[in-house]
Amino acid sequence: ADREGKPLEVEAGTVILCGGGVQTPRLLWNSASSNGGAAPGNHSDWLGAGFMEHPGQQIYGRREKALLPQGATETHLHVRDMLHDPAYDGIRGTLFHVGLKPGPQGSEFTMVEVLFEQEASRQNRILPGQKTDALGDPLPRVDYRLTAEDRRTIKVGSDLQRQLAEAVGSVDKQTALRPGSHHLMGATRLSLDPRDGVVDANLKVWGTENLYVAGSSVFPSGMTVPPTLILTALSQRLGALLSKQKKQ
């Protein structure tokens, strides 16, 4: 839209959607009317499905003597990624952080944080909602819950987190489980077969000729690590592919 809110139409030889884990599937859903009623990428009912986050929680313990230099912010170290560890059959991955965090009046806390990998479940979806934006397009609705596999993962990971926190020092506080860490993934998942996802191995939406998706919404699984470096690598790879095609 222009500055006055008037809708604009743009023709492009190549379209790359970079709207993130929620807005990218929303853009595809809202393209249905211009595509004969079918949303691009929804040929196998995977559009919007497989939405994932990184649920997490922290444990804090007060230190008697501060270690951080004056004015330093918190610091942490990735300790262990038990992604698909055979010793923990039937669960997904958990990433552990151990660090130091400044407190009030010169105090300091140890911190043990965990991020849990989620199952890429079809029941977790980004869908068109009832409310609309200023242009009349449906706003997204999130249908999100923890699966039985997610809950098993969180139970085992939380027990290991508590053991690690107690080994580091005293335990004063454990935060409640938060549903996510702002790592929005899935919903336009990559697949080797159009029956299993929304985009192909080159990030092109199945059934289209010039429509691509760049971002963590293409992840077929959530892993346990923050997604930034991987989505950046995928975007650079897509840029190299398009540059090569243009030269040809």
C-alpha cells in the first residue's frame, strides 16, 4: 500500500517472501483469491502447519562473590545439546546454557537456561483469522499447543536442568515454562516431495515458477539452537542460485 493506504499491485519476475514464521504463511493464505481460490503452497495441507517455537525456562542461584567485571552484562555458555541422544529414546533435543547474570545492588546469580526442541506437528498451525488488517486481509491466527512428545522432552530436560543447576551452586528460583523464545519456525516447511511440505530444496513454493520463501518458516524441524545462522545460510544459498539462473 502507498502512504495513504491505497493498495498497490507490483509485477515481478521473481518473488521472495521474507515475512518470518507467521507473516510468510499469512501472505500465502491471503494470496488465495488471486490464485483461483487456492493458496499457493497448500497443495498437501501443509501451509501453516508444523509451526514450532523454542519453549524454555531458567533456574537462578545467588552467588556469594561476583565474578563478572563491573558493568558487564550477563554471559552464558552452551553446555550440551542432547539432540536425538540415543540415551533418551522417545524425546527431542534440549539445549543447556550456563551463565552469570548481574543482580540488584552488586549481587550476582548463576543461571541455567534450557531451550526445548518441538515436534513439527500438523496440529500447530498459522491460519487465517476472523479479524482483518487495514487492507481487509485476514490477520493470522495461531493454533499452538505442546504435543505428548514435547511434554516428555520438557520433563526429561527439566530434570537434567535441575541437576545441572544444583551442581553449579545454590538454587533460589525457577521460572515458569514460557511457550517460546521468539524463534518462529515451520509453517512453510521444506520437503523433498510436494506431499510433505510447502517449498522444495531450493526454497521454491511447490507448483510455482518464481515464488520463493526465505526464512526460518521453511525449517522442517526446530532443532534446539537459535535459527538465525541457518536461515541466513539458506538465504545466501538462494541468492546464489537466483544469481546463477539470471546469468544463464
